[in-house]
Amino acid sequence: MCSRGGQLAGGASMYDEDGLFSDRKLITMATVIGNRYPELGYELGLSPELLFQVKMATPDNLQHQVYNMLVSWRAAQGPGANMNTLNNALKRLGTSIQYHNIDLGMDFSVYTDTKHTR
């Protein structure tokens, strides 16, 4: 479970030292978002042009597309690219993502086994 401040069980964090989502967490999230990522990207404030570029950069690899969309969102929003913002966008889409049933205390759940995230 996630406690306040983005801390996970075992003291791991879903954020880097600078307060942004870590690359490892973005990779993990990319594995569960799937092909609705353009809709999510729009909800997160990314432009259609950017989302097209993301798709064309790796047209045959959905996970890379999703990851690159999340990296673009993090770069554009900085500290605003956080779990609350992501969760709100997912709610507007009527989506909740579950993965390995390990919940971060939000609707968006990701795999957080600390032996795989160090």
C-alpha cells in the first residue's frame, strides 16, 4: 500500500528524488495502461500532434508508445505529473487499472515489488 508522500511498503518510492515519477514506475505503468493511452494523453493535456509523434516513433510497440506518452507528460507537467493527476484523468475516462492487485492507495494500481524496482 502507498502511504502519504508516495512511499511504498518497504520504503521504496514511486517518485525520484526530485519528486517526479521514476522511470521504473513509468515503465510499470506503461505495461498496464494499454491501447487507450491516446485518450489518457488527451486527458493529461498532451496535444494530438505530440501523441501522433509518440505513436510514429515506435509504431509496432504499444508499451513503448505508452511509456513515451508518460515521459512526455512528466516532462510537460513536472511536479504536476503525479498520481492524483493521473488518477483524476483515469476517472474522467471511466477507467481504473488493476495490476497484480497491489494497490497504491489510489484507483491506479501497479506492481511494486521492491526487489524488482531497485
